[in-house]
Amino acid sequence: MYIRKLPSGKWQATVRMPNGKKVTSTDPLKSVARKWATELEAQYNRGEVRDPRVGEIRVEEWHDRVSAARVLDTPTKKNASLWRTHCEDRWGTWPMNAVTRMEAQEWVNDLVETRRARHKGRDVSIDDDDVPTLSAATVRDIVFLMGGLYKAAMKEHPPIVLTNPFADLELPKRSAWAIEFYERDEAGALYDAFTDVAHRTLVELGMDVGLRPGEIYGLHGHRVDWIRGKIHVTHVMTRDGLREYPKSMMSRRTVPVPPGTLERMSTLMVGRPRTALVFTAPAGGPIDDGDFRNRIWYPAVEASGIRRFPPRIMRHTAASWLVQDGVPLYDVQALLGHEDYATTQRYAHLQPDAHSRVAESWARRSGAPGARGAHEQQEGGSR
């Protein structure tokens, strides 16, 4: 801060902003100019005043800065693809503070309505049924990516922008989809198709415990409580290497292991360091998801003659079997590490008593023997 007297006789106070630029104010009284400068400088020091020009940073520049700063949570290739394909061309050159909620909503509407020929990347007729639309989940992921950039900008001190135009937009609803899983006889046939004990044990761990494939690939021996039969899920293997959770707060968890599976896991660790990976690729090192899927999983599926599903069916199978056996949904949520309980509720229809009242009603209406008596007895007991 400095104050000088102008040729006009007024006093000019100058204050340097946090970004290095200067702001000035003039007043006939030196005391007024000094007071203004003192108060403004104190506000800058406390971070209470933001320069509106900081919001002029381009969206693509801010995206690059945020991506580079994520040391512990490396941006996934999926997010990078979504940014390049759907966000960069549309918003990259925009100043952060220039995007409005109305423009963001119009963009979302375009994502929902526009069909693209994926192999050529060109716009085509909306009536062309051969070209798929973006799924509701993909549209939500795209909007979530943009919203995350603005959330990060709002958390800066002082904030780069004051509002998030991508928050609370009208987004397409996810369509319900049926849960697919292997029946127990299919799982048995699949187990028998594996000639390697390591691969069979890996699949058993996925089928019974419901670990994500990446969680299995990233499992190290020192993360297993061999005495108590539990696994501490703390890391996941990604295409960019081993990454520490949390993917979400629920993903970092401790889960039990069936005794037989635990015993076979222990045999894989014989003669190896305690900190080594439990499951490795044939040539050593971490398992590559694509190699396992194409060279191990699908050949075993074809040899067993069961329905063809990708490896993630293991997780759905684990949840489905547990719910069918009467395990409460909250326990299944904790085991699988679902952040949202609604995700676990997709398996609710598999509960043993899910439709018992409906079946009882049908039995009473059809006059099935004992149905009326059981109903009357139940009513009598309730009285």
C-alpha cells in the first residue's frame, strides 16, 4: 500500500491485489484514502475479497490444473475420454465465469437428444435407429465431470467462481435394468473349467465375497488377516497402477473370506514375501484386466458351457446369492462397499420373502387348502 498526492490536490491510495495487479482510489482527504487502503489490504489478507477477473480463466486451463493437482486420485481414462469427447470442444475456450445454468442445461439437452455415429464421430439423424444414443448414466457422468471442475474452483481461496452452473440440472433418469448372475450349478461348472488353482481361487473370491476385479488384482498378502480370515480392502489395481482407496468411503472396508478360499490363498503365498501380490499374471507382476478377461475368463466360460458374461458378473453373483439366502441388504452393502444404499436395493427382489404377501393373496383367492385357515390364524394372533 502507498499513498501519493495528485496534481489535482486529491490523494490517491494504491493497493496490490493477491494476483499482483493494483487497484486505486482517490479522495480529497488523505485520511479517507488511507482508511480505504488499510481496510482493503486487510480484507485481501483474510481472503474476504476476490478479484472478479480470476473467473476469466478458461475452462480447459482450469481442467488441466485440476487434473495435474490430483496426486492421490489420478484421473481415470474414462474421465479423460469424456472430457475430450463431450466437454473440451464445447466448453474448453469459455471463461469459467461466463457459463450460465441455462447454457449448461441446453448442452445437457443436446447430449440427450443428439445421436452420434461412433465410428466416424459425425452427427446423424435422430431417426437413425442404428446409431445408439448416449445412455442416461453416461450423460450423468459427463455433467458430473463438469460440475466437479466448478466445485474445485469454488473451493479455492479466494474462490475462482461463486456458483456452479452444472449443479441441480435436469438430467435423464437411469433406466432400471435386470440383475444378471450365475446360478450355483453354473458357478460349479465354471470352477471346474479352471485348471490353475490361482485362477479358480480368484474367481471364488469374486463369486463369494464380491470384491471388484481391481480389488482382487491389487490384493497384497499383508492386507489379509490370515488368522481371523479377513481381508482389508484398501487398494485397487487400475490401468495406471496400484491406487489407494477411497474410491468412496464405503470402498475401504474389511470383509470375511470363506475358509476354503482362504486356505487356497495361503498356498499361493508359500515362499513369497508377505507384501507380495496374492494373485499375479502368469509371467509375474500384476494381472492385466484385459488379459485376464480374454485369455482366462472367457475361455473358461466357453469350456464350461454356461452363459457368457464379463468378469463383473462375479460381484453381482455374490450379492445375489447372499440376498437369496436371507442376508440383510445392509450387510450386503457393507460387504460390497456400495456407497449408495439404492445400489444394493437393486437386489431386493431376490429376498426370500420379497413377494410372500403377494403369493399368500393369490393362494387365498384360489382357495388353496390351508390358505384361509392360515390367514385367519394370523389375524387371530394379531388380535
